[in-house]
Amino acid sequence: MKLPVFDWDNEVFVVKQSASALVGGVVPFLVMIILTFGVMLIPAQYTNLTMILLCLFLEIATFMLYRKNSMVDLISI
């Protein structure tokens, strides 16, 4: 677990107000904004190719992350 919170009074603070929750919510939003503006700057004739390459990249990244996470023994955490 990244950015853990060890000094808390109730469980709600850990889940709702930790830095991990903030990073987990803000980072995907920023990536979406950056990718959206990046696609908007590409000339129209390359838009379909760019979308296909972006989808392939995301699919490969998802597969790699799934394989990495499936190797972790969750009981030991």
C-alpha cells in the first residue's frame, strides 16, 4: 500500500481522506485530460490510427498490470 495512514481515530478517515484516495482519484482524471487534449491536437486523418494505438497501449498495460498483481499473495499483505 502506498502512502499509508497510521494515525487515525476512525476507519472513515483512512478511506476517505488519505493521500492514497486523493492520488487514486486525481491521477486517472489528469491522464484522461492529457490524453483528450493530445488526441485533439492530432490532425484529423490520423485520429483513427491514434485511437487504435491508444486502445492497444491501454490493453497491453492492463494485461501487464493484471499479471503483476495476480502474482501477489493477497493473504500475506
